[in-house]
Amino acid sequence: MTTSVLTRARTRLSSAVLVAVGLAAGFGVAQGTGVRALGGAVFLAGGLGAAWLWVQRRGVAVALGLGALYVGAFVLAHVLALGAGLPAWLAVSLVTIAAAGVTYAVADRPQAEVPGR
């Protein structure tokens, strides 16, 4: 594989997809297996993969902000399910959609070219 092929493959991968997989699949694995640590490993892997892309594309400051959003979405899902009484899958779905949407808008959407640069 040439460098240009690797670069194109890296730029095509959406960090919003990694956020969605980390949150939803992490919950699904924890619920399905009964092993919360296994779900946490999926959550961690999705977050680390997305964070790597955020740093590459938008820098450390944006990566820290989106990382806080990712962890905040995880916490909010618990609050909605345990505190507000929403069904667990509904709570996870809501925060996943919100976090992935913000992630796409901030990190994945193509930036406009500035003329003269």
C-alpha cells in the first residue's frame, strides 16, 4: 500500500462512527454478555480510535472537548436510564445520536477552503 492509499483510508473513516460504535456497541456487549468490563473495553477502544482521528484532523484542544463529550454522553445515558427512568436502550440511543452528530459537525465534516491560502 502506498502512503496516498493509507492517507485516503484514514480520512474516509468517520470518527462519528467510532463514537456511535463505542457507545452503542459497548452497551450492547455489556448487556449481552453480562460482563460490564467487556463493554467498557469496547467503549474505550471506540473512544481511543476516535481521539486519535480528532488529534490528527483538528488538534488536541478539539480532541479534549470531544473526549469530554464522549464521556459525558456515557454518564448521561446512565442518568437518563437510572435517574429519569427511560429504558436503557432508549437512553443509549439518544446520547449516541447526539454525540455522533456533534462529532460529525465538529471533526468529520469537510472544512471550507479559504481562498488565498
